[in-house]
Amino acid sequence: MLYYKVKTGFGADDYISIDETELKTAFKAQASGKIAVFNQGSIAGNHIISILPDYNRIMGWNRDYKLTGEDYQYIGQQKQDECTLLLENTKREIAGIEPRTNTMLNEGVKTLTDKFKL
């Protein structure tokens, strides 16, 4: 299961952790400004700053643990791509656009890296 942070402030602990089944509700609340009710609590949509992957909860680490570069290597690129792809496809689904596949995401990254090679 994938988990996401619904950020409501600029502090490190100013968020509610949601699972992937509540992701669509979070995006709709952010767009409309209406109140969203989650398993962990409720938030007014106009107070949602961002929605990001919650790698601490995905990996089973403490909520207040601050990730380092080595932690992202431990998480792995595949898990990061999976989280990013679900975020993007949920946004696309709400907007009525066809979802992307994992290969399309990798092709976009490859194109960008090839563009900046010397």
C-alpha cells in the first residue's frame, strides 16, 4: 500500500497521512476548497498546500525521522516512480485525461537525461 502526506503547513509535522484510496478525495478537496474527511482526520481543502509521497510510512519509519540521500537509495527508484505515477494518474483521472504508464514515465526521464548530457 502507498501512503501520502497531505501538507497543511510549513512545519515538518504539519500533515495528515492518507493511503492511496483517499488520494482522489484529497485532490478534489484541494481543487474545490471543500472539507475532506480522511481516516486520520479532516482538512479544509483551501488549507492543503501539497500532496506528497509519505516514504516514512511506506517504509515503516518513525513519523518524525528526517530522510537523507541514502534513505532515498534504500527506498529505490522503482518505489519512487510508483508513488509519482499514482499521483500523476490520479490528477489526470480527475482532469479527464488518459493515465500514463510506467514506461511513459521512464521514457520522459530518459529524454531529459539525454538532453542534458555533455
